[in-house]
Amino acid sequence: MSKYQVCFIGNAIVDIISKFSDENLKELKIPKGSMQLIDKKSSNKILDYIKNPIIISGGSAANTAVGFSSFGGICSFIGQIGNDDFGTLFSKDLNNSGVFFENKMVETSEETSKSIVLVTPDAERSMSTYLGASVQFSINCINKKLIINSKIIYIEGYLFDQSDAKKAIYYCCELAKAHNCKVALSLSDSFCVDRHRQEFSELINKFVNIIFSNESEIQSLYQLNLQESLKKIKENVEVGVITLGSKGSIVFQNQIENLIPSVSVNDPVDTTGAGDIFASGFLFGLTNNYSIEDCGKLGSKVAADIIKYVGARPRTQLKTFLN
């Protein structure tokens, strides 16, 4: 019997979220709507511009883990933090949210990773991420027991930006496969897919059972239109989600697909984490034997809720959406 339903593996990042003007974005030369990697100096420069930010533990896979736990799911998280106040905040925040996390590799001189999320008046978010301690994510950070004792491991695509992390991912996938544990991959970001297209394809062909993607990410992966890309991914994985923003989402299992309508929201405030929280609803449904269509509907429902306020973490217990 598995102790955890899902083990989430990703960058341990603290989110610093602030409302921001389009003018300031241009001034700082930040590409609107993108996720860019920045150095410590650039991180400090942007932070100087920010007034009264919301500071919360984040990172794509960690956000999905917190959402999953909020439904009542049992899960763990693997990631690397620094020995600083932000690292302490991340660890406490995650454990208080019901997600089991312990920092396995304690020795690091780097600061905890930060993602500065700038939200413009149209609710679009532009992310600038300083990877810090996350670049030291390696096989040494992996607690084998967490993977062996899970039904699914969920891998954040952003980890592919570090070479040691790639080796750790392959190690985790081999372990999962040997212990009859399914592998889920989130493609994370179309720019990330552009950087690692070939390696993502190889990982998918060899290990991945469940894929999470949006429209631009899947099209970037196969460099084809949506229909052709869908056809390709369905040949390679059993279960998948392609989110289409306001057009809803496509979910599939064993080649059979369903179009899930989006839940309309008047005046969205912040789209940060909508895809992450969709994944938590979908995974909760999947691990509790919902039909694939109902998994998609649950994901859609909570994604619509999270864009009503700033931040990528639920403000109410997601269990309330199960009625």
C-alpha cells in the first residue's frame, strides 16, 4: 500500500508577488507574460521597484502539491532550499499546508530561489526567476522512500534547466518504473520546452504516463498545430491534459479525448498558478478513480476560482469543491 498518492518534484521557490504597471515592465525590459531566468543582481534590481509584495512559498510543482493536499490528498514534495529565512518560510509553509517536505541536502551556500511575479492590470503575469539554491538540486536531494512509497511522481519541467537536476529526474523515473509508480510530467512553460524539446521528447517516450501542458507548450514540443500535436502525444502517453485558457481544456485517456468547457470568470485578477491548481484537481480526481471527464471538470472548477485573487495558492479548502 502506497503511503503517498503523489510525490511532487520541483524547484523550491519563494514567490514574491506584486501589482505592476506595463510602463515599469518596459523600463526593466521584462518580456510581458513570460518566465525568464535572472541573476542575483537583476533580482535585486526588480525587488527595488516593488512595493508591499505578497511573499509565499511557491514553485509550480509545490503549488500543485498544496492544492492536492487541500482536496484531502496525501502527498510529499522534493526540492532544494537555501539555509536562509526564505528557506525556513518555504519549509514551514509547505508542511503547514499538509505537504510532507524535509530538506535532505542541507549544505548549500546559495540563497533560496525566488520568483518575482509581476501582475499587470490585465491580470497577465510576468515572472522573473532567480534559481539560487535550486541549481544545486541533484541526486543527493532525493529521498528514495518518498518515490517508492508513492503511486505517482509529478515532475516539473523547469527542473530541466539544470544539468544535475536532469540526472536526478532520470534517477527518479527509473526508481518509479521499477516500483510500479506512474510518472507525470508538467511541461511548465513554452520557453522551457523550446530549450529542452529533444530531452522532453525522450523522457516522454521512455517514462511518462501522464502529461500536463497548455496549448502553446504542446505545440512547441512537436512544432505542429494543436490537432497534430494532440495526435502525437496521445500515441506516447496514457493520460493527458491540454489547457486552452478561456476555451477550456482537452483531457484524454487511452486515446479517447473530452473537451472540458472553462468556467467563466468575470474580471480575472491574476492567472498565476491556474495551470498548477488545474493539475491538482485533475490529479486528485485521477487518484480517487474519477472518470477522466470529471477529473477535467474538477481541475477547471478550481482553476476558475484561483484567478479571482492574487497568488497561486488556494484561499479556501478545496475539499469544498468536491460537492
